[in-house]
Amino acid sequence: MIYSVFFSRKQHYLIDIHDSDHMIVVKNYHNSGFSLIELISVIVLLGILGIVALGRFTDQNQFVARGFFDDTVTAVRFAQKLAIVGGCDVRVITTANSYQLRQSTTCTANNFSNPVANPANRSNSYQSTAMPSGFALTAGSITFDARGRREGATSDFSLSDGSTTYSFRVHASTGLVEVL
């Protein structure tokens, strides 16, 4: 009798060979499941991942602040494009806790009393007062002419809570809104 062990991917066979013409499988070992080390490793990794993910979700004020900043930059860029397309000046007015877009009643008047309609919902004006708590926006105004240029000098605007600051710059000669 000659014994031989044959290994496949999932099974181990112990083979009893009586002669060259016959082969008999004596025992079939079938390994299934996970080892204790594999199970513990997965549990530890899931625990570490859970702690890291939970830490990211506990302070959502940073996410809200970044969203408000991105919304503000989008509004300023929209104001520039609206001025180009409409052929009339458009002004973005920022306060410490909000922004709003305004147009003149006529293209020649410089009063900026008409609120700009929000492109997502035409019945609402394009403004935001959803400032995240603890943050403040640089107060000022940005006026774009019919060619998309900013009236006045290049200026920077920022949203900050003292430790985190998000900034953008509006260039005077081109009207480019650059996130810093």
C-alpha cells in the first residue's frame, strides 16, 4: 500500500493506492468556515473603522460650514454669469451670517433692489441665511458688470470660526472667483 495526499483548493484527500490500476479515496477532509484568528481580526478592524467613522460624524458643524462656503462660492459665480447673460449688473451682498444676490430694477439704475431668483426654485430669491453656528462670513459686496468683471479692486472673502477658515478671491479684471 502506498499512501499519497492530494491537496485541492478547499479539500484534502488521503489516497490509498493498491496497485497501478486502482486508486481509492480513503478519507476526505473538508475544511470550511473561518479560523478564530480570522474572526478576531475582522472584529478588531470593524471596531477601529467604527471608531474613526463615529469621530467624523460627531462634529457636523465643519461639514455644514464647508457646504455653506461652497454654496456661497457657487452663488458668486452664478451672479457673474447672470450679469454676462442678462447684460445688467448683479451684486452679491455678504453679511457676517448670510449672503444675497440682487439686480437693479433697470440696467441703468444702480439701486440693486430686485432679488435674483434662485435657479433651483424660481419662486424663491437667491440667498442663504443658514450660517453654521460659530462661523462668520466677511461682510461686503461684489458687483459684476455686464462683461463679468468685478467692479472695484480684487478682494478676498472668508468663512471662519477662528480655527478653520475657507477663503475665496474675486479678481477685478476678469471676475474670476478663485477658491483659496
